[in-house]
Amino acid sequence: MKSIVVHSDETLLAGMASGDPMAMAVFVRRYQSRVYGLALRVTQDAGLAEEVAQDAFMRAWRYATSYDARRGRAGTWLLTIARNVSVDAARLRRDCPVAPERLAGELAVDTDEPDHERIELLRDGLRSLPAGQARAIVLATAYGLTAREIAEREDIPLGTAKTRIRRGLARLRLVLGADTDAG
């Protein structure tokens, strides 16, 4: 008769920290329904909940070395990760893009061009920027994200997010011929 070995969560996390894929597989099987259930309750979207659950497990794999049993149980640690990822995903899902006309107005494009030409000018201006700067500007102006939220979403340092916004706006104003004395 074959005996079944039951590993503690802490043992599985130690295995994950050392790169053991079998430890990860057992850990995922043990917690997949709880993580998915939590993600589904927060996001209210089955597809998004699956993505969140996968991301939560990937973060657990990546940060298994940082788990400290003195600070709480492994299950609590994992569900905290899942909750944070779920909340972030739900918040990003609620992003409401704005019309290009409003974005052009918020970027203070000062031209005598008709609206449709202003919008094309703005689009061309954004395309002329490095991708990171263009994304940061759109996230800040169209989606209303703070520099901290952009840093978290883009997985970059806060200072980098602020720099991308500042430099991107400065370059965009130059490209678009906007009044640079207004700020």
C-alpha cells in the first residue's frame, strides 16, 4: 500500500522558493478554489477572476522567499496576495476612457484647427513619444490615474512614472505647439 505524503503549506512555500515545480503544483491544487472564489467575488467576472488567480499564484511563486511564517499562515499570505491583485484588477477594469476631444482639451492643445484635426494632431503627437511616456500621459489624463497608480500598473518605480508624465507632457506640448508658459 502506497502512503500519501501531506506537506505543510510552509514546506510547499520553501520548495517553491527553491524552484520546485512540484511544490507549486501541490500548492496551487490546495488553494485554487479559494483563490478563484475570492477573485470572482471581488471582480464579478469569471474570465478576469481566472487571470487574477493565475497572477496571484505567479506572485506567490516569485515571492515565496519573502514568506515569513512568524507573520501569518501561508494561506492567509496567499489570499492577501489574491485580494490585492483582485482589487487592482477590478479598479483597472472600471477605467473609463474619455473621448479624444476631452483628452485634447486636458492637454491644452492650443490651435485654430477644427476638432477632428485637433484630435488627429493629438494622436500623432502621442505616437511620436516613446511608448512609456505616451502610456503614462494617457493613463494620467484619460484614465485619471495618479503617478503612484501608474507606477503600480506599469510595474515601474514611482519616480520613473513621474518622470515619464512630466517629460512626455513637455515633449507633447512642443510637438503640438501648445503654450509652454501656461504651466
